[in-house]
Amino acid sequence: MEYFQLAVFKGTYRHKIDPKGRLPVPAAFRRLMAEAGAGGLVVTPLDQCLAAYPPEEWSRLEAQLAALPAFSRPVKTLSRLLASRAVDCALDVQGRILLPPALRQAARLAREAVLVGVLNRIEVWEPEAWASFVRESERVLDDVSLEVQWPVPPAPPGAASPPSRRGARPQAKPSR
């Protein structure tokens, strides 16, 4: 099985949704999609927004869901909710996708949307919901220490060894 890694979506963009429900996809996102050969997105509600996946990423998500225990209640619920509300949205010649009314309603989208690159997907938010999410998230970051331990990059040849991880015992140097 060949593994294809799509370049990551990043950045935040604000666009208007036209009266027909067409939403422009930012040029930076369209370039990444074109490089991957994606002519559209698979869009489904997720949390308070819409999650838009290039078809290759959506297929990967489907495979991940299919690999989970089929009779698990949470797996069935997640699979049903994601797949039953997913819609294939093709890019038109002007770089827009048509968001069906049910999707716009699910994310409370009206005339404007905030598009956020989130690594393998694009999220489409109602502007005030996005602003609220950012405020709450920043408050959480101010209140807690994340204790995330990033992988230590490899040291160049001949360089001193990297500092030990917290709680790890130093190892004795071998004798010669």
C-alpha cells in the first residue's frame, strides 16, 4: 500500500458565503489540493464547525474507522455521524465549494466563515464561534501546563548528548 502524505493546511482566512451557499477556498489551500490532485473536499460536521477533507485524507479516515472494533458503541456512533452527514463538494472554476443548506445550518454559517487549516483538514467556522473557541482555548493554555514532551532532535555527530528526560536516571559512562 502506497502512503501519500499531503502537505499540511495551516493558517486562518475569512471569506464571505454567497447567497447560493458557495464558499471560496483560500488560494493557499487550493494549491495544496491541486498538488494532491484533489478537485474537491469531503465536508462533514465536526464539533462546532465543518471539517473538510481532501478525498485522499477522507479515504484514510474511513480506513481508520473501519479498523476500529465494529461493534463498539462509540465507534458505531462516530462512524454514523461522520459518514451520514458527509457531502462531496467539488471545487468550481472560481475555486469555491457549494455548502448544502444542511451543512451550513449544522455549523450556524450565514454570510461569513472563517477557514482554518488544521494539518490534514480545513475547518469552516462561524466567525463568532471561532472567536469564542480561540478565547476559551487561550484561557486553558494560560491555566494549565501541557507537559508535552517533544521528541529530542538527533544531535549532530560529535556533539554532546542531549539532556536526559525528566525523571530518567543518568546512565554511567562506559569504562575503557
